[in-house]
Amino acid sequence: MEESQTLRFYWLKYEVSAIQELIQNSNGIDSFVFSYYFPKSPKESKPLQLVAYAHMLNPAHPDGVYSKHYDILSVYNNPNETNPSPPAT
């Protein structure tokens, strides 16, 4: 019998305040880069974390540079929301 693989999809929401803080601490943002990692955690509800970096073009860095400031975006935690399903498309 062939082994079959299983894919799991998650709908993740992140707090906007983390991105706003990153914008305030970075001069000349032209784009964001979001990398991800899977933290070691026994909680299935937090399987993926995003790390946000800002890429900047400004007089000090005309060729562009990534901000020294970054943020690990926490999964949005609203106890009033009980529907973990993604929106229908």
C-alpha cells in the first residue's frame, strides 16, 4: 500500500500594530519581506510564525538595505472569535 501525504491548511491572522511599529522604526520602506518558521511548540494552534523585515531605500542606503528592526508576528488572539475556518471564496 502506498503511503499518502496529508496537507494541513491554516488561516492565520496577525496584529496590525506589529507592522505599524516596524514602519515607525524604519526610514524609506519600499517593501516588506515575510519569512516564516515553525517554532517548537506542543500547541497545534500556533504552528507557524511570521517574521517581518522591511526593505528600505534611502539616502544612507541608495542600493537598499534590510532594517535592523524586525518583528515576530504573533498569531491574532481574539477570544470572541470562535470560527477557526478560513473565509469562503
